[in-house]
Amino acid sequence: MTRGGRYDGSIKGKGRRGFKGRRLFLILLLFVAAAFFERAPGGFFGRVRPFAAAVSGGLVSRVHDGDTVTLALAGGGTVMARLYGLDAPELKQPYGQAARRFLREKVEGRTVRLEERERDQYGRAVALLFVEGEAVSLNEMMLVSGQAWVYRRYCDAEFCAAWLAAEKEARKNKLGLWRDKKPVPPWQWRRRHPRP
């Protein structure tokens, strides 16, 4: 509307106060939506919410499978962690039990350092794990020994190219699951065998 020939910023005769009220409502609505999605597992976009690497340590209290462990933190509490950048065979899949056994032998009774890279949709820490005194991550050890695949869909760090080379070398030397002529990647196996 106009007053004295000048536009006063109001919309359809509601005056400036109505416009400010709507603007304030929209801003408030955006803040509420942002807070909701930030707290939702996996964040706004679903899969992961990246953040600065958090480092913690403790003892592995349980090895669930070849790429997931529960860590009893030195400061108290526990965290479930999935090894970043790799996908090991599922337990019911060929080589699944062997992958879990290999990981268990590496971590049993030893202090582990966890470098968290992100959180997955289930709230697990997706991380690099290092056994105390070892320079090479457990993630890389699993690949070098042929216990897992590089999870190409999610492995996007600089070192993933080196991990792909390690996987190729393990395949060439027929280590671990690569003894099989045509091992089925876990992501394909999960599609063929959905959980009930």
C-alpha cells in the first residue's frame, strides 16, 4: 500500500505488522525444522552426517561381524562402530564367520583407538580403528588380508585409492574370500537375502 505516494512495505492492506509476523513465523519454522533434522538419525540427507573426526579409545567388548564392533570407552560408556570404507561378508554368507574371526583375533584383549569420521543411519560411529602400537588401521588390515571389499559407494577419502589397490592385490593372491572364484559382494547378498 502507499502512504503519501510512497510504498510502506505492507501486503494487501495488512500493514507492516502483518508482514513482519509472517516473516518471523517462517524464520521460526525454519529453525524448528533444522533442529529436528539435525537430531534425526543420519541427519537431513539420511545416510550420514559428517563432522570433524572424534578420537576415543578403549577395549572392544564385542565383535558383531567382520565390520562392526562395540567398544567399551576408556572414559565410560560404549559405542557401536562400523569400520569405515569397507564391507565384510554377512555372517550367513560364505567367509562371513572367517571375517569376524579374523577381526576378533586382531582386537581381543587389546586397546583400540577409534577415529570417528561420521555417523550412519543407525547411529553407529563409522570409523577407522587402530590397535595400540599398530600404524596400519584394522580397516586396511581387513582389506589386505582379503576379509572384505572396499565399499566403493561410501569410501571417498584420499586413502581409498590405496585401499582399492590393496583389495586388487589380495584378489590377485587369492587371499581370504578371494579364494572363491566369484565371491558375492555383501551389498548384493543383502539384496538377495533381505531381513525379515
